[in-house]
Amino acid sequence: MDAFAALPEEINHLVAEFSSAPVAGDLTVGLTQYSFWLLVAAVVFAVVMAVFVKKQTLVPRGVFVNGVEYLIEYVQNDVAKGVVGTGWRRHFPFLATIFLFILINNFIGLIPGCKPGTGAIGCTAALALVTFVYFVYFGCKKHGVIGYLKSLAPAGVAFPMNVFVWVIEVFSLLLRPITLAIRLFCNMFAGHIVMGSFSIMAAIFAEPLLEHFSAMNAVGALPSLAWLAILLIIYAVELIVAFVQAYVFTVLAAVYIQIAEAEGH
Amino acid sequence: MGVIGYGLGVIGAGLAIGLAAFGATGAMARQPEIQGRAFTVFILASAFAEALGLIGFVLTLIS
């Protein structure tokens, strides 16, 4: 049972490792480990897109071109056409950019040793803020500023209730970017903490065996196999989560754009 | 204390994911041809519910 004695300290160390720390400069001006991986993801994104554009032929060939095309068509058909509806063509570039950027960030975070750029609240808040400004801008463009503010309350509600509903709708509007940011951040952060804790568990039980080989220690290391199996399952789940969270963010952005542009909401 | 709080908070998320799975399996049993779409909606709904549980988890860790 002395294996568990070291656990709280290890977990604290793990959590401290995951909070933003500057690698160059300081926290005001400089790079944290998250913004470093964010830049890496941006470069990867740019390279993937450049190669994709260069390799594009009339009939797509190869795994790479077909794969990227499948992702883009997925956003186009499922998110842009399916959720935004008419006028999807104008919003498709924004939605595809957000989807692919978050997807690449999440997947880079899953490579052992790398960190997800979206695992810091600052990054997701920036993404959510961009989305917020984007859909408010298009709402204002469609209805006019006054018209947009009026369209927040549903038409056909009698006068005193009208104001009440409007206030509630304004609150829900302001809560949208916050929930977008927190959902993505919490999923990436918590997912990596959980994976980290399970690998710590696996390491703690195997540690005596690595230091000194004996039958007693070999039996003591058996639980670490179980922890390793759970770790692999969690890793598989995280692969799904990385995709689903990018998808959820994009779908919600599309829904908000659709609501902002809708007639007589 | 924080761990107890997380345990309390996760009850809601657990109930929500359970309800989503209940609805999805019910729909799939009634209409097997809707399986693909129902599964997508189920994953989406559980992602929403899961986020609430994770907020509790992260708050326990950072506060």
C-alpha cells in the first residue's frame, strides 16, 4: 500500500505541469508551453493546407488528399449545409477553419510529450470570442444593429413578457462564448489530467520492479498492467473526444450563426 | 472536500449521459434504420453533458 503514499504528490506535480508556464519571456510577453504548441499546430495546419492545394487534381488521388477532402466535405455537408442552411457558402470558410484548427490542436496534444494548444483557457477564450464577434457581426449585417437587438426577443409575445424574455435572451447570448470556451478547455485539460494520472498509477506499481528485480516485485507490478489497459482505453476515448469536441464547437458556432441570421426569431 | 464536491457534481452529468443512452437505445430498437444518426446525436448530447462534469473536475483541480 506504500505505492499509494506517493500518489497525491505525483498528482500535484502533474497538475502543476499542466498549468501555463512561460518557456520564453514571461507570462505577459512571451511563450507558454501551450502557445508554443499552438504555433506548432498553426504551422502544421498551414503546411497541410499548402500541400493539399498543391497536390489537388481533378480526381483526388492518395490517402492524404482524400482524407483532407473528406474532412472538408464533412464540414461542408454536415455542418454548413445541414445547420446553417441557405447562405451556407459565405460561412463555410470560417467554419472549416475553426474545425480543422481545433482538430489539429487536439490531435497534436494527444502525441505523448506534446501539449494541446486548446488546453489553455486563453486559447479557447480567443476562439470563442472570435466566434461571438463573427455571429453578432453577421446578425447586425443582416438585420441592422437595432433590428438585431430587437430580433433577440421572439416575435408575437405580448408587451410586458416581451421585455422579460429579451433580457433572458441577452444573458444567454452573453453566456454563449463563455460556455464555448469552457467546454473545450475543460475537455482537453481534464482528459490529459486523467491520462496523466493513469500513467502515474502504472508507473508507481512498476517502479520497484525496475529498481530491483525479484519475484515479489514482479507480482507487485501486476496491477500496473491493469492500469496500462485502462490507460489505453482512455487514450482511445480521448481520440474520439478530440474529434467530437472540434465537431461540437463547429456545430455550435454554426447554430449561433443560423440563429443570428434567422428571420423573426 | 473538493473531491466530494466533484462527486456530487458528477451525479448530474452521469444522469444526463444515462438518459441520452436510454433515449438512443430506445430509438435504435424501435427504428434500427436510424442507428447512424441516433448514434451521432447521442455522442453530441453526451459531449454536452460530459462537459458539465468536467467543469467540476477542473474546478476541483485548479481551485
